[in-house]
Amino acid sequence: MSAFDDGGGPGYGADDELSEGAEPASAHLRAELRPRRLRGIGKLVHTVLLVAGEATSLGGPSVAELVVVRADTAAPVIRTKAGSLVEADTLLQQIRTDLETMTVAEFLAEWGHLKP
């Protein structure tokens, strides 16, 4: 659960918005999905697992990585497997919402366990 979901946390006013003068994390960080880069046997295994998972409705390996990078240098701050396309979209939207509504310190406290 994020501070956005529970409606509280440092830097928040009564309406779940940043306090006056607090800068949102989105001013310094951005989130993006990046395709996984696999080669050789790893790519073959990934493709087989993906096709088998989709055919049996059990799901397959992650199709992309979700990466949070510094806006000024593009250096990765957080990197994690994004899951299926639906999971990846949900995760990306949640992180982008949190980037808009949290300070950098709050965002890293919430999501920092996902290391690059």
C-alpha cells in the first residue's frame, strides 16, 4: 500500500496533495517500461515459457522491466520485473501517481525496496 492509498504521510495536506512548497518526485524521477533484453538460450527459454503460460492461462515470465530513473542523468534508481502486460500497466500507473503525489524522500521510502 502506498501513502497515496492510505491518504497520509509527511508532505501531505488534508486533500492528499503535497504540502505547500514540497516538490513532487516527478520533478526529479520518471518511470518507464523497458523490454527485457535476452539473448541466445535465455531468449528461447523466455519465449517458450511465455507462449506456454499464455496458452494455459497460467501466465508467463515478465515481459518488461519497470525502471525509475533520475530525470537529469537517466541513471536507474529502481528496477524490477514488471510482470504480465496488465500487471506492468497497473504497476506503472501506480508508480506514476506516487511520483506526482509524493516527495522524493517519501517515494523512495515507499518503493526503495526495489533496487536497481
